[in-house]
Amino acid sequence: MNDEMIKYAEELTSGESQVLQELRAHCYAHYEDSSMLSGFFQGRVLSMLSHMIRPKTALEIGTYLGYSALCLAEGLADDGRVITIDVLEETNRVAKSFVDKTAYKDKIEFLLGNAAHLIPNIEGPFDLVFIDADKPNYSKYYDLVFPRLSDHGFIIADNVLWSGKVLEAEKDENTQALFDFGKKVLADDRVENVLLPIRDGLMVIRKKETSVSLT
């Protein structure tokens, strides 16, 4: 879509909370890598999907400044929680400072460390998983979370279009990893998926009921 159509879509989208507005402003003012933030429109999509799924346990791989964790928390079941993983202490402190301003401060748990090492020790099942971390490990994270994904559970993966680079013949490591991840998901008969051309591409993946779920 062109910029005018995107602006129109955003104007006809329900607004975000005051804390999320402040967090976006803080990110754009202080971080050169602000494109890593989910942003307003994608954040509203994540919130809407979470409201539709009503997860009891949502796992996020890649916290950054906590914007997407807060969006996912908006749709939790009454007794639900978000567990979010990252490796950077500085951005984690910022994320916690903004989460502490909200009603979700007791519903979001922060884990600091290598996600591949932490995930096997997190209690499932997961009703919703959001993958938005180091691209070469997308397929690994998918394989780690899938056995404990609840029946009809969802995985959402960000950046699967990678600014269109996935269409190029020559691919760097990140691009090839995202391309391979997309093909891997499409070939997995345990799931149904749709790639939404929102921002940098959101892959929404639904686990079929016939799959075996482990806790």
C-alpha cells in the first residue's frame, strides 16, 4: 500500500494506550534501531489477535523495549501471563520501567538470557508465541516451542518479508534463514498458516487439533 493508504488505515484503527504512545516516542527519540519496535499499526494487530485468542500463557521471543509484550498482554485471559525473553540488559530495564506504569506489570514476566537455552525450562502449554528475535534461529525457536503449543495454539513470526529481500536471488544469512523458515512452515502439515503483508510481514500459524500437545 502507498503511504496515503497506510495513513488512512491507521486513522481508522483504534488508538493505543498513553503508555504505549510514550514508549514509542521514547524509542524514536533515543534509539537508532527504532525500526525494531512493532509500532502503532502492527501493535494494534497483535493486540487484536491476542484478544481473539485470549491466551492463558503467551511466550514472546525478543522483548526489545516491551512494546509488543504490552500489546499481547491486552488480550490475555483473566488469569493469563506473558513471558518475554531477551538478551540485552539495557533495553530490558527500559521495558520493565514502562511495563511498571501499567496494569499489566504483574502479568508480564521478563527472562534475560539465551532463548534457546531458556525455552525448554519454561512451563507450557503456550497458547500464543510471538517470534521476533535473531533471524537465523527462527526455525530453531519454532521447533522448540511447537511440542508445547496448545491445540489450536498460535505462533506469530515477525519480519518474514524482510523488506522484500526474501524475493531476491542472492540472500544473506538473515534473509536465507527467513526464507527457509517460511518454506518450513508451509511444508508442515501440523499447521495452517497465512502470511499477512503488514509492515515487514507477519506469519500467523495455527496448530491443528490433531497434533499432540505436551506440557
